Amino acid sequence: MRFAAVLLDMDGTLVDSDAAVERAWLMWANEAGVPIERLRPRMHGAPAPTTIRAVRPDLSEAQVQAASRRQLELQYGDLDDVVPAPGTARLLVVLKELELPWAVVTSADRRLASARLGAAGIEPPLLVTVEETALGKPHPDPYLAAAARLGVDPAGCLVVEDSQPGIDAGHAAGCTVAALRGLDADLRITTLADLADILIQRS
């Protein structure tokens, strides 16, 4: 089956920004007095407010939003080691050759997403950020929004993720999901070069 579109997560999937993400969370946890052991399993995948609510349930919604802004501020200028993930160059060539629509769907805001994608030299035809969706991952809304903007049926989309919240979001949207990092999904891949091979086989 040929996919109608490929919907790629950004951090940890298309862009290797794990170190920058974790540095920001470590600094925020130190400032907020949150034990890092409680935060570490939640550093990747979900929007900052979702993570902060989980580790600081005592905060008001206004305080959650303020903490989320602070956590993002710690990331905006931290781009020195942000690079394309392994296999990205080959995948982008294959997407172009196959004329497959694709998008980046991220829990980051537009400023951070644009900065990280720019640092990695990636220009997606469509970027869906946390500002464009009512609910973030693991809710399906981000992937449903991307499919709608591309004009394709979510059931025909391949979502590519590296975190459980993202995998859950893709499945809830009715998409096929390919997972990195050994996570369980419809397809397991080691790098984005593996994904390129799958797309060629299904074209």
C-alpha cells in the first residue's frame, strides 16, 4: 500500500535535538525544585504544559503556562548541537522522488520549531506546531490537523515518531505508525534511511 502522506515528528525523529531538550528540562527542574527522577521519563514527546502538570499538579493553570514559557525560553538559543537525525538526507530525497506529501508535526512552538529545523537545514512543506492544535500529543488532534491541511485521509498517512505520546497520538488519529528507539508500533525502524526503503518498496 502506498501512503498518501508522511507525518514526521521533529525532536528525536527528524532532528537530533535530544541533548538540547534534556538540558532545558534539567535547568527547569533545578529552578522549579522538581526531582529529576520524576521528570526524566516525561522529557520527550508531550507539550511542556502536559509534562509540567504531571510533575507539578499543585500549580494553577496560570503558573503552568508561565512555567511552560520559561522552559521554552531555555531552548530557543540552544542550537549548537542540533543536527539532522541519521538518515534524514536520504529520506528527504526519496520523499521528493516519490512526490509524497509530508509535514512536520511537533509539540514545540513555531519559534522553536523554525529555529531547530533551520539549524538542521530542513524546510518542511508544512509545519504543524503546538499553536495550531487545540490539544497536543498524545491527543490525535495534531496529526488530524496535519492530514486535513494536506487534504488526505488520516488512514492513509504514515506517522513517524520516537516517543510513546507521539505513537499514541498517531494511532488515535487512525494513522499507521513507524517508531524509532525500539518502541512498539506498526513498523519499527532504526533510522530514517530504513523509512526511505519502506516507502520505496510501497511505491
